[in-house]
Amino acid sequence: MTKKLWGSRFPKKTSVLADKFTSSISFDYKLARYDCLGSIAHARMLGKQRIIPQKDSKLIVKGLSSILKSLEKGKFKIDPKAEDIHSNIQDMLFRRIGNAAHKLHTARSRNDQIALDIKMYIKNEITELTDFIILLQRSILKFARDNRKVIIPGYTHLQVAQCVLLAHHLLAYIVSLERDKARLIDAQKRIDQMPLGSCAFSGTGLPIDREAVKKELGFKGLTENSIDSVSDRDFVIEILADLSILSVHLSRIAEDLILWSTKEFSFIDIDFSFCTGSSIMPHKKNPDVLELIRGTVGKIHGDLSNVLIMMKGLPLSYNRDLQLDKPPLFDAIDTVKDILEIFIALFEDIVIEKEAIRARLNDESLFSVDIVEYLIKKGLSYREAHDIVGRIAKDCLDKGERISELTNHELRKYSKKLMPDVKSILNPVASVNLKTSYGGTSPRLVERQLSIWNKRLR
Ligand code: ARG
């Protein structure tokens, strides 16, 4: 059992129940590396400033470096009875270097220490997350480029709408992931203020050098207000909000793929390695992995709510409630990384069901807007054109006829402007070729987007 950092003021031992309830070691062990790095920088500064003797400073740095090494080798022994990671490492240091260890906590509190640890952790995680996002964008882009010619029916309200290139739909994922990446990078800039030196919350009378610690730890700036330094958890909320938005995108991708892989759609086949079977229905191949992605995303949104609700009633400055920011933070980051990794692999093995898609493209209602625009180009108002095509659609549906099979005479009954050449646009290729407005689905524009993203993501 590690010694309490505050034990002497207490006339008796704390209850085992209280110890168990207040301990955070079961989750904040994840911060061990940053706790060591922060303490090394702090100890060096204390030595340089002659706040503690140089030789003690050197001894502390040596001891902490050896703890770091054991951590890297996977030999770091977590003490499950420790109050938190700070006490655990402090105790370990004492056992390695003796009394000099007691000088490490000079001009420091666990309040600024934990703020530092989380910030360093998040900074590092954001880099990992953005790397994963880039890998996923590349994986989707490859899938899009490999299937650049495929046209699918697009949907609004989950009702058949218009033809689009599959690659165009996939580029929509890439574009939304780009915003997610930008948000994370932006959050990283705001996190980049070093809090150490704020101590409990009011600063210190000892001649510390915060600039030196900031430089050693690679922060851009210093926190400006010691009270805010230990009270603030905006950086936790901000990354959880960013991850919540990112996970909305991931969930919607999952949902698209689930739908597309149904018998009813039959657009794609998801590899067996990412599906499961049924214990009762032998024919089944279920997209459980994608369903669990969709389901797990709710937990990430819960993580954000969790921290928002925990924070909103806290008076300044530090309160122990703040300890509870870590389980949701770790959960959201780990879960999102898992999902990103799954998608990176899953997109590599999706098979396009070209025949089934082609059959779906037989539905000529996909071209109704194209006929409307054909009539507008011949001088009709939008309203007139919409009415005419509406009547054609209704009659064809009622009589079970196809627009392309109407005679010229029948077409002219709807409008004199409907010439035989209208039939040349009633096919998927012509339909996508027509969408030439910037950002539209014409193959030439989509090809350009594919090559722009190919360069961007290289
Ligand atoms: N485990 C605490 C946390 O996560 C560390 C800071 C404890 N500070 C204190 N004054 N009890 O916030």
C-alpha cells in the first residue's frame, strides 16, 4: 500500500471503503508515462532554480527515468491499493532513490499535475487519432478509385431519388472525416498551454521557472491563470465533442453499409471476416460488427454528456469530482480508435454487387429530375416542367409502363417540347454526366476530386 501523500494530518486511518471508493489507480495508470515525463521536467527545473539541491534533482531524474524504462518494457508494477498514479509513482521513486524522492513534490500539487498529465495524454492521442483518420480516408479512397465507374441509385428519405457515382458517395465520407480531423487539430492548439506551476490553485512563493518546464515538455504556451489551470476541463469536453461528431459519421457509414449489404439492396458484400452467423438460422450472415459500431457510438455521446453534467455545477477551483473525467475520456478515445481500425480493414474487402445494382438502375423514376431540366432548357418554367413530369410519372406508375417505351405521339401529349431525343437521357450514364455543377456527381468532376484527394492523402 502506498503511503498517503497527506497522511500526517489525519489522526486515524481512512476507511477501507473510502479508500476503495476514492482510488483512481484502476484507470489513471494510463497516464503513468506523462506523469513521469512531467515530473522529470519539474525536478530538473527545481534543481536549476536551486529550489532543491542539484544532486537531489539529478537523483530524482535518474529514478524517474528508470521508472519510465520499466514502463516501456512493460515491467511497471501498478499498485492496486495506490490512491492514484501520482502516489504510485511517488512511492516507487522513494523505494528506488530514498529520501530525495520527497523533494519532487516541491512547488507542485496533484491538482496541476493531473491537469498536465491529461493534457499531454490528449495531445498525443489526437496525433494518433488523426493518423487513423488519414488511414481510413485512404482506405475509402482506394475503394472509391477501384470502383470509379460504378453508378448507384441515390436516396433521400430512404426513397429512390437520383443516380450518383458510388465514388461520389464515398467521397462524402472522406470530406466529413476531413472536418473531423480539422476539429481535432484545432482542439490540439487550445490544449497546448502548460498548467504546471499553478500548484494547488494560487501559484507558489518559490522561484520556479514555468517557461523552462513548458519548453522541456514541448508546450506552445503557459496557462495564464492558476485558478483556471486546475479548474478547467474544457480540453476534455472539447475532444469528447469532437469525437462525438466523428462517431456520428462513423455510425452513419456503418448504417449505409448495413443497408447496402441487405438482400433488399444487394449493393455490396461484406467480407465474412467482419460478419457473424446465427445460432438458429443456418443461412444467415449478419453485419454484427457494423451494428455494434452503430450501437457503441451511443456510449461515446454518453461520455460527452457524462463530463458536461459532471462539470456544470462545480465551483472553482479544483474539486475531486474532476477525477471522474478520465473513464469517459479514455473510453471515448479507445472506442473511436477501435472503430477506425475496423473500418480501415473492412473497406479493403468490400465486394460490389454490380449485377444487382444494374437491376436497380432500371427504375426510370431515377431520371425524373433530368426530364424536368430537359424541359427547363427548352424554355419551360420550373413549375410547368415539374407538373408535366409528375403527370408522366403518375400515368406510367398507374399503367405499369416505362417512359422510354412511350411513343413520340404519347410524349407530345404531355408537352410539345418533349422530343424523341429525351429518351437519350433516360439512362444512368447520361444522368450522372448531366450533373456538372461544382461538387456534383458528373464523372469528370468526381474523377478530379478523386485525384485531388489522392494527392492530399498521400
Ligand atoms: N486523482 C485526482 C484526479 O484525477 C488527482 C488529483 C487529486 N487532488 C486532490 N487534491 N485530491 O483529479
